[in-house]
Amino acid sequence: MGMQSNFIWMNGQLVEYEKATMHFLTPVAHYGVGVFEGIRSYATERGPAVFRLKEHVERLIDSARLLGFRSLPYSAEELAAAIKLTVTANGFSECYIRPLIYLSDGGWNLNVDAGKPSIGIAAWEWTNYLGQEALERGVRANISSFTRHHPNVMLTKAKVVGNYANSVLAKTESVRLGFDEAILLDPQGFVAECTGENIFTVRQGIIYTPPTATILEGITRDSIIQLAQDLGYKVVEQAISRDQLYRADEVFVCGTAAECIALYEIDFRLIGEGKTGPITRALQRAYHDALHGRHPRSDGWLDYVNESVAVQLPTQVTAA
């Protein structure tokens, strides 16, 4: 995955890619004290458009507050403007966008209040996270030996940098075992989510997904639920056991990076007919139409980069 770009936005300035650095002793690298978002921009007939930008920026700010940051140097509107500026400056149409709020200049006493927040925004061209073949057929997964965070151990509603050591452990184990993705159970033994995606099952035409208590409330998850309801499907949030995965007619996962992908095999058990099922396929089509401006929900979900109203940032934005 090439992550090269021309510019990265760092604390109010567009900095050349090679110069977008932080000091070795920045606390986020040692303690994981930071929060981030994963956002995508897609090509449409009206130019590049960022998918559900407002919701992603709001969750980024919420994550920072949950982690303990009491104030940030930029508002939601200013961060949204900086994200669109980063896409434009790099000349990208379809790209992945990574904003990061991290503790800098202090905080070595494990106290967020002893440091200050810094913010960076990167963007790079990227296709499907799990590959084009995965989009067509689906991927293989297993139940991880690692458990998803207890909600009173880590913040499950915040995209905290340190949280993802849990995902790294699970994903690495699964790939080494020959699978593509890991499914993590919650502390009670029910299905929680995958390493970077929310999960759904289909049984007799009804779509089921785990409740939000122990999972990250995915923005793509919310989009898929709304699209499913638009198509006339009933969506039920309820606890799901691992054997309910095995007997499902379809299982699929969704996330900003992965988009909407079927799991055709779990723990060496074929799911349904062992391929992307009809409900998953219908949701894939609706989701991709929404991403590219071809769906009735597109106008509410897409933020067109070239049509945005300029927001004055408090710090001059120039190429360093």
C-alpha cells in the first residue's frame, strides 16, 4: 500500500510529505495517546466528494474528548476545511484520509493535561482494503483467541491509537493462520466486531448486528443499516453467538477501509453457499452508488470538495 502524497497538513500548514515528521519523544509514539479517523473521498460526476465528512469529524472530536483532551486548537468546521484542502492540494479524486489528534509537548507523567494536542491530516490514493477479489467473493475469517476490549478497560466508542494494539494482535494471528480477517468476541463471549470492521449476519431474510455496548459505532455501519432499511430489510441489533455466525445464510462486514465485504468462510465452515450472498450484494451496490453520487442519499452523505464554502483557518495554510 503506497501512502505517498505531495502534502500533509500539520497544525495549520501544508507540509511537504518528507517533512511531515514528529519528534521521537512525542508521547503518542510511546503511550498511544492519540485519536484518529479513517475517511474516504470518491470520484463523482461533480468531482471528488468526501463521504460523511461531518460525522467523521464529529467522531474525531468526540474521541479526543473521551480520551481527556479538554480543548482543541481547531473547530469541527476548520478541521473539515483542512481535510478538503489536503485532498485538493494533493490533486486526489479517490483517496483515503487519515486525521490524527495526538498528545505532544509533554504528557510524560501519563497526564493528558500535562501536554497539548497537535493535529495532522494525511491523504493517499487507495483501493479496497481487503483487495478486489474480496469485493467479488468475500474473505475467510476465524474467531480470534484475543477478546475485544471491555468497555471499562478501554474506550470502545473512541478511535484511540492505543486501542488498535488489540486489532494488531488479532489480525496478525489470523493472517499467520491463513485467514484474511479476525472476528473478536466481547468479554461475555458474544460476537463484537472484526479488527477494523463491524459485522452483520443474515438469517431468513433478516439482518442482525451486535448491539453498540462493546463496539465502535461505525459510520459505515450506520450507513449500511439505513441502506438496508431503504431496501425493505429488517435490521435487528441483538447479541450474536459464534454458532449463529456458522449457521447464518450470509455474513458480511463493513468499514471505511473495507467498505462492504462478505465473509464466505468462518473457522473452516462455509457460510451459506460459500460466496457473496444476494442481500450482501444488494447492499454493496447501494453503498457504492451512494459513495459515487448515484443514490438518493448521496446529497446528504457526500461533501463535494470543489463546491465547498471556504472556512478561514486561524493559522495561515501554506506549503512549507
